[in-house]
Amino acid sequence: QKEVEQNSGPLSVPEGAIASLNCTYSDRVSQSFFWYRQYSGKSPELIMSIYSNGDKEDGRFTAQLNKASQYVSLLIRDSQPSDSATYLCAVSPRAANDYKLSFGAGTTVTVRA
Amino acid sequence: NAGVMQNPRHLVRRRGQEARLRCSPMKGHSHVYWYRQLPEEGLKFMVYLQKENIIDESGMPKERFSAEFPKEGPSILRIQQVVRGDSAAYFCASSPPGGGAFFGQGTRLTVV
């Protein structure tokens, strides 16, 4: 079983719609969760972090975390063509001396104008 | 506050040569990650370091690859006797105490 799994893409949504991205992780001791956006040929960019169960909103982005289900998601509201990118889920145990950040394979999102 | 600086941005090496990739973390960050990314694939963890200490190298190939983060100067990822399969984008990221990691622009290594 992979440490971090993301729903397979690509995901195509019309402009203005909600894009929903899912991520599950295998290590129950995981404490920190992140979403990165990566444009083609560019480096990953941190867009959201979440540490507690529930929802966290930042502009058009909402991250949702459920540690009991080992599940984290990202919603992109009012999707724009500029949101077209690959979204990477990352998980970290953040234990005493274990900060290894593990990434999922990514979900590619295309927003249709 | 400058971001994570990687150099060179592009590196071409012939098979059998050595590749040295450098990474200077963001100011105030004492931890560095190295990741490798093949075209159309995800980020593969290689190694996690703090100054003068390798914390986790579970993703590093056992041969030809090494990494260091000296007390002074940048972190170095070294690949000896490169082969075509080493061609990839190598990303460095640095981590603040609060969490997350911030990536450099990457080094695109091409082995010819």
C-alpha cells in the first residue's frame, strides 16, 4: 500500500465549478497535511496546510481533514483556468525527529473555459 | 527573504561523469529535503537532512548517490558515474519550524 494515495485523474471541470480532490494516507501517526500546486515544468507551491480535524478555508480553497478515516481533501470553488495544474497531497508524521514529507502521485486538474 | 535557491537550473552530464546539485535553504530554515521527479510522475523522497546530520535517507539509492548539509554552505546532492536513468528534475525544499516545505526551482539533470 502506498503511503499517500490520490484520486486518479485527470480531472476536468468547467470554469466556475467546484473541483474536488481526495487523498488518503496509510500512517496513522501522521500529524501534518499539505496541498501543493505544481504547474507544468515548475516547482511545487504550497497552497494549504491543515493539522486538525475539520475544514480550513483560504480564499477559494478549502481543505478538509478526517484523521479517523485517514482522509484529506481539497475543494477549489469557482474554478478558474489558472487553476489548471497538478495538485499534490503531502503528509508528515511530525514526530520527535521524523519530519519526512511524503507525497502522493498528484491529480491533474484542467479547468475548461 | 530569498526563497530556496538551487543551482544550476539545468545540468548536462555525459554518462560516467559526476553531477553536483546545490541547494541553499530559506533564511531561518535548518532542514532540507531532496526529491526526484521523473516526467509525468510524482515526487519521490530521497533524503532529509539538517545541518551536519542526515535524518532520513531511506529514499536514496544505495550506490552512487550521496547528500550532505555542512555547517557552512549549501546542501549538496552528489551523483557519481551518472547513467541515463538519472535524468530527472531534482527538487530541494526547506522546512520552517511551523510545518510545510518550500521548494526551490529545481535542477533539471540530463545525462547524454
